[in-house]
Amino acid sequence: MSTITFGQIPFTARRTAPQMRLTRRGKAAVLSAAVAAISVLAIVFGPSSTATDQVGAPTETTMVRVLPGHTLWEIAATANPDGDIRSTVDEIIELNALPNASALQMGSEIAVPVYDK
């Protein structure tokens, strides 16, 4: 029986696929495509509001002048003594577009919801 031996291919002779590198313009194109995809997803899945034909009932309010030492909690407790004070504070903040509960200014007038007693 005879044996045939083929020579081994040297390691340096093996061909490898050339590495692909992005140019500056290619990187900018990939980045802008990613930003566009994220923007589309944010618009599609982001918060939204829907207009309807139904008329909403306006909230009855009264105006209260903020005196020295008044807090939003005290004003809410006076306006809704038997209700949940936290939700009343949240309603006052929303009605007056206040950034937070500590944004009250002495001497200003704020709208406070009227509750049935």
C-alpha cells in the first residue's frame, strides 16, 4: 500500500476575509438611521391623547390667596376636610400648573377645587 502525502499549506498563505471598516460618512449614516428608528418608535409608542365628541365637565373652583405660613397641605385640608388630602394637593398642583408643592408664592391667588361637604 502506498501513502501519498500532500504538503501542508503554510499559515501565512491562508486567505482571510478582509475586515470591513466604516468611513466617517458611513458612521454618520448608521447613527442617523438609528436616531430615526428610535424617534419613530417614540412617536408610535409614546404617550398620546385622544379627542372625543363628549364634553367634559369643568371643575368648580374657588380662588384662595396664599398667606404667610400657608402650605399646600393646609389649603387642601381646608378645601376637602373629609377627603384624601394627597389627591386634593395633586389636583391643586395640576389646576395651577405648579411644578411641585413647594412652588407656592406668598400673596398669589391659586385655584382650589370646591368639594361637597
